[in-house]
Amino acid sequence: MPKVLIVEDEEPLAMLLRYNLEAEGYTVETCMRGDEADIRLREDQPDLMILDWMLPGLSGIELCRRLRSRSETERLPVIMLTARGEEQERIRGLATGADDYVVKPFSIPELMARVRAMLRRAKPEVVSSLLRSGDLELDRETHRVRRSGREIHLGPTEFRLLEFLMTSPGRVFSREQLLDGVWGHDVYVDERTVDVHVGRLRKAINRGKAVDPIRTVRGAGYAFNDQFAAAS
Ligand code: CA
């Protein structure tokens, strides 16, 4: 699985990122200081780095500049996190060698999409755009879903919901976790909205089919059924 290094001194944000990346199956390491990350990156390299701009020890921009000057990290994909209104700095950041930047506050699904897109470009061998289980297939790149080869048309929320569940088969997500992961943590949506969209998703993917890939776990939430591949 792809390895991601998060260099961020805001602990709650670092934890939120870690949680979401791990839920997608990435191996995650975090670092709170720029100078520590610099030392850490001399040992071995992750597949991608999420780098905050303002860091104790060594700024993100200086760290990025150093990485680009060393052959082992010259091509390491870097997504820079910047605060709002740092437009000038953003330009400087890209000039320093960051591959992409995301302005805080950002939505988690958006950042996850950037991470996937960047890994697909930089390391196609470590990330596959196709999620497959049994007769169900979801292509993250083309946004196509098929069941038994037949194309299924999903709304954008149902697509993200299915994608989110399929990346962690068997894992039960509460409605709150699904709201965070699919809708974004800064969006206020009623938890019942999750039920409505799960209902729509089921209707679309189960038409004419006996086996439901989504499990409702009473009192807990929803999961992608890890027995589905065998049952379908
Ligand atoms: Ca910071």
C-alpha cells in the first residue's frame, strides 16, 4: 500500500488526515516539525508527502527546497497545505517544487482526491484506479460503476459513498464517520441524510440482484460486506 508522510504541527488536523488516509488503506506516518521531517526523509522515502507551510524547526517551503536538491527526494510528490490568502506564497511554494497545494480549510474528500490523483500520476504502480469486489466494479478515474458488466448510473454522492465503503471492506462506519469521509467535516448535514443516500445507492446497484454488497449494522452504521465477493 502507498506510504504517506504527513508533516503538520496542528495535531487535530494531522490526526484527521491520518484517520482518513488509513481508512483508504494507506500506510501513514506523521511528523510535527520541519527539521524532524528533514532527518526522517534521509532514512527512506514515502510515496507521497503532505506538507504544511508553517512548521516549527524548518518551514515547509525550506524543507521542500532541500528535498528537491537531493537526488533521493528530488521527485517525491508533495502536496503543500497553505492558509487562505497566501496567494503570493502559493506561487512561491510551487516555484520551490511542491507538486500541488491545498488551501486551508479544505474538505477531506477533496484532499483525498488530490492524493489519489497525484499518486496515480507519480506512482501508477502503487495505486489502482479500479476497485473491484465480486461482480461490482468502480473506476475512480472514469467515475464508472458496473455490476456484472452492466453500467450503473450513480449520483456524485452515491458514487463517493460507494467508493468510500469499498476502500475498506468489512469496516463498519458510523453515520458520523460517513458524513466526515464522504461529505466533508466542515459541512453540516443531518445524519439521516446518510440513510437516504445509502438507500438510493442500494436501489441503483441491487436492481435485479439478490446479494446486497452493503451491510447495515444495527446501532453502528454501514459497511461494505467483505463476504460479498464470495456471495455474488
Ligand atoms: Ca502549521
